[in-house]
Amino acid sequence: MSYDHPEFAGSKVHAKVLKPKDSATLMLVRRGTGAPRILMGQRAQGHAFMPNKYVFPGGRLDAADCRVKPGRDLHPATLAKLLHRMRGKPTETRARGLAYAAVRETWEEAGLLFGRARLEDAPDLSGLTLFMRAITPPGRTRRYDSRFFVADAENLSNIDQPHHDGGGELLTLSWLTLDEIASLDLPLITIDALKRLKPFLDQGRLPPQDCAASFQYYRGKTWVEDEISPAP
């Protein structure tokens, strides 16, 4: 499916465009009594990219992320989806690095430990599901090739004791229901991710590891939606 994405409509497409930076974000879902809640934080006003918007924890892939050895590896379906249509030479090392980037950024931005009891422990990546991927089009102040992971908040070892002082990139961190999130200032790509997640939450479950992942990007001047399947 292709159309002009309203969030990016009017963006200039020119010869000298920024190369997208690999990045990862984590959609954490807290379930139990009542409606499911999702971790959201507000970006600081001074950011050049999406200031004041409410987003999930996430950020750029660092080279060091690819050197981290997991305690438990990614589910094979998640690994396969990360490798599929990876820009450049696809490698499992980079795929694991992207998953760990989401885990690391969640610690740095929200003070939450995912898949480990201590910061120095090898992370357990098996609870991460690749749910969506989107590439910022040309003409923006920043460009990212972002992977959206979904995970159960039960994988957090300090869920009620985050090490967050409010001085990081994300402010006012909160666990919010979909109804509460609807009133926030959200990027359209975040709204889209939440809409895709809602049917699973309405059924009382999270997306399975082998679910197809939405892949969204610009081809020329047209916004395209494809799917990434774990099947070869």
C-alpha cells in the first residue's frame, strides 16, 4: 500500500539527504488488573527532532551495542525479521545490537532494567518481539531507520523502582492506558504503532514472536507500507 504520509507531507526531497541512522525503540506493556498500560515519556522541548512529543523509550544504535553478548538470544522469528531487508550487509551481530539498543535506551531514558537483575548482567533478549519498522524520509532534521519492539513489562526487574531522575531525554515517564495516551501530543508514527498494537491488547495478549512486522518508508515521494515476515 502506498500514499502520501500526512506527517511527512511537504518534506523536501533533494540530492543531498541524510543517511538514516539505525535506531530502536521499546513498547513496554504492563498487564494485570484493569486495562493494559504502556510506558510513555515526553521528549524535552530543546530537541531538534520531535520536541515535546510523547514517545516510547528508544534511540540510536551505538557500535558498542553490537559487542554485547546476550544471556539469552533473540527468538528465531525476531532475529529473522531483523535480518530481512537490513540495509547494508545483514549480520546477526547487528540484529542483536539493535535489540540491545532498545534495552539500553530503556535503561538510560527510563531507568528500567529489561531482561536482567543488574546492569552488569548479560541481557535476556528472548522477550523482545519486532513489531514494526519505519524509516524517516528525506528532508527531515534527523533520519532514523527505527525498529519498534514490543515486550511484556514483566521482563523488567525494577518496574516499581526505576532509576530515573527526570533529567534525561524523556520527561514525565508514566504507565498509561490507550485512552489516556489518546489525549497526548504524539508523532503520527507512534499513533500508528499503537493502533496496530490495540487489537492484540483487546484480545488480552501481546503480538506473537512470529507476527509480520509493518515496514514503512518513502519510495520517491510516496509513503509505502510493506510487511516483514519471519518466513524465508
